Amino acid sequence: MRILVKMSYLGTHFLGFQIQQQGRTVQQQLEKVLKRMHKTHVRIHPTSRTDRGVHALEQYFHFDTPLNISTDQWQYALNSALPDDIYIHDVSVVDEDFHCRYDCVGKRYRYRVYQGTHRDPFQYGLKAYEPRTLDYERMNEAAHHFIGTHDFTGFCSQKAEVVSKVRTLYQSEIVPTAEGFDYVVTGSGFLYNMVRVLVAFLIEVGRGKRQPEDVPRLLEAKDRKEVPFTAPAEGLYLEKVYLSPEALTSDFGEDIKIHRKKSLEND
């Protein structure tokens, strides 16, 4: 039986999602509980592996089990055993050929920034701090240049070891808030540190150090040295995971099917 789990977690005290030889991770906590229930190791498969300090408002993973337990009992058992910074929202049974990674068609991230004359200790780990005045209009203009299908080689970590760095973004915008701004970005997939590099660049635009018109040239250059900064992990949230093309289309319209086709052809 294949079980799909919808969860959220506060990433502040985790070294990331993926299990490591030493240190506390989300995967480690989940598999520890499942091992206790099954009396043997059970591997989980997530839709995404977030980095150290990154939060998830919506994240999914699946695992296989021989146990005959109702979905409500699974949710209760997991929440009863997991630490307070992980919460299970929903559990369901899925087809045996379903896979969290390969059936994920899109994700939305939100990067939260607060501004002011001083740091707020109560925002620590939850939002990034930016003390300087920023031009949100120019930042948004630059953000919109990232929408579409592009090679994001110049806007990700050099450690991103994948065959193709072409990704499709359906949404890329700056949203002003009472305390600062959020950067909201939705795409077919994301490269290692991609969102944090985009945020760092947009802040440079907001400061007047870069121009919105620089984006097409930098995308074409595919040179990480031209975009050297990376925003801190705090403030980054995996906000939504799309597990079906229909859900993605309902948010972004019929033209998303064309973007998805191009993106899949490039992967």
C-alpha cells in the first residue's frame, strides 16, 4: 500500500530535509517514527528537499507499507510521535505507480523580508531582514522578466548538478507587506539555491545596483559570477506543491500546458 502524506514544518532547527550522517533533519525525524511503527527501516520520498533553515507550509512525501491502518489513524499516530516543529495535515492512499517526485508538476515558494531601522529578534529565523530602502516597482519589473522558460544557469548554485538548467516560471512578483515585502515565485521546478539567488538579485535592483533591463542579458550569459550573491535561507518557504496539471492550470490558465510541454522537452 502506498501512502501519501501532506505536511508542514518549521525549518529553523533542521539541517534541511534530506537525511545526513549527523544532525537533525526532517527526513530523519519522519523515518525514525516509521521505523518504530514497522520494526524496520521505511524510506520516504518527498516532492522537494529543502535546505537548512528553509520552511515548508505545504510539503508531501510518500512511502510504502504493509500495515493495515486507516488514514485517520496514520495522521494521529504520526502527529503523536513527531516533534512540535513538524505537523501532518492529511494522509491518503494513492496508486502504486504514484511518485511524489515525478508526479509533482510545479511548486510555489515565498520569500519573506521585513524592513525597519533595527532587527527584530521575534522575526529571527522566520523572515530575512533588509535595512535599506528599496524600490519595489523596479524590483517587480525585474521579477517579471523571469517569467517564461529560460536557462537559469546564472541564477543558481554552481553545485546544482543536473543535466538541464532550463526551468519554466509561471509567476514571479514582489508583493509589498505591512513590514516589507514577499517575493512569490511559481514554477515547473527549481534549481539548487535558485530562489535565494533570484531574491538577492532583486534586492540589488531595489537598491539601484542593478537594472531590470539586465535580466535578459544575465539569463543569456549563464554565468554565476555575474550574479554572485545568495539571500539567506531564513525567510524562504515552500508554500504550495502542485501534484496535478489540472491544479496548476486552474491557477495560471490554459497557456500553462504550452509552457509545461516546452519545459518537459528541455528536461
